Amino acid sequence: MIELHEVGKRYGDTIVVDGVTLTLPRGGITALIGPNGAGKSSLLGMIGRLVPPGSGSIVVDGLDVTRTPGAELARRLSILRQDNSTSARLTVRDLVSFGRFPFSRGRPTPEDAAHVARALGLLDLEPLAERFLDELSGGQRQRAFIAMVLCQDTDYVLLDEPLNNLDMKHARITMKLLKSLAESSGKAVILVLHDVNFAACHADLIVAMREGRIVHSGPPAAIMTMDVMREVFDMEMDIRLVGDRRIAFYFD
């Protein structure tokens, strides 16, 4: 499991994460939701050691993320940043293959190749495998970066706004894929989402943040209420039961 204790982060006088204490399970999908500036991406970045915590501790399966060697942590935890880019002219296959570096150290084996092929297939990227990234649409590139992270095959998968640039079809497919991976392999998927309805439909645990703090945490049925949505997003939402899921309607 991932354990956070009194984790904080500030930039100058601005507090972006304020004393967060949280335990994330070893398995299932956890969605971090909240308005812009709530601290979601900063919190995810500290868990993935992209950003050093200003205070507190973060432990992954007993390993302190600030002290564990990067190579060891990368075998347990993978992360997709929100702002993905690369200056190198890479094919989709080249990019996805980078996900195996913590294991291959630049000397790929047939097992690594099998992981790459599987990731390309999962994200429906086989027809694009030999295309260069700068020849793709934003959504196709986003799928390629997700495939790279999944190719790493870690117990914990951290995704910061993975549905960015994806059309409705591929957003739905991606969320169903992540749900299936979590259920079949026991992986823990922790992701930042702006669409609360994707969280409502696919997450096992929703963590709602506002102004750097956790204001609510629980299963979707407990979080998807008019009162909670109002407190988190400062707006009125109509929560309706569609099938067995609570869905938010927020258009006038």
C-alpha cells in the first residue's frame, strides 16, 4: 500500500498540498478529483517522486520514496505526467519500449519485447507502431504515453489526467482497460481525473481535494452526492442514479 503522513508542499508563500494523510490500497482504482489548483497533480507527483515533498513522509510497500534508489522504485511504481513531450524523434514502438528500461537497462530481452507488443495491443496502437510521434494526433500520442507506462508493468500505476486529448470512444476504452487491469492483475491505479463521471463509473475509491487538502474520501456512492459535489467544486450538480451508478449532471 501507499501511505502518506502529513505530506505538504509549498512554492514560496503558496501552499499547494497541506498536511495530507492518506492510505491508498494495493489494488483497485483510486481517482483524485477536485477543482483546478486543488493539489491533485502535486500530490501525485510527490508519490511518484517527480516532485520532492516539502514535509511529511510517503511510503510505498515499506519503501520511503525519497530514499529508495530510483531503479528499485521504478520496478514498483510508474507514472504518467500531465505534460508529456519529447524532443527526440521517436516512433511509437521506441517510446513504449522505454517503459522496459528499469528492467532491461537498455538491453531488451524477448520478455521485454513481449511486454511492448502487449502494451501496443492494449492501447490499439499496433497500426501506428512505426509512426513517429510528431506525425500523430494529440490523442494518439497520449495513448502511446499510456502504453509506455503500462509496459513498465509495475504494481502501482500513477496517471495524471490520462484522458487528456482522448475522444469519447478512446477515453471510455482506456478507463475500461485500466479497470480490467486492476481487477485481473491486482495493480493499483491512481489517477487524476477532471470528469467526475468517469470516476463515478470506474473508481473503487474517490479522493476529493480542495485547496491542498482532502475534504472527502470514500467509495463512489458516498462521494457522488449533491452536498459533497457542492463542497468540492462550489457549484450545483444534479446527481441521478443511472443503472447502479450515481452520475453528475451539471449543465444549465
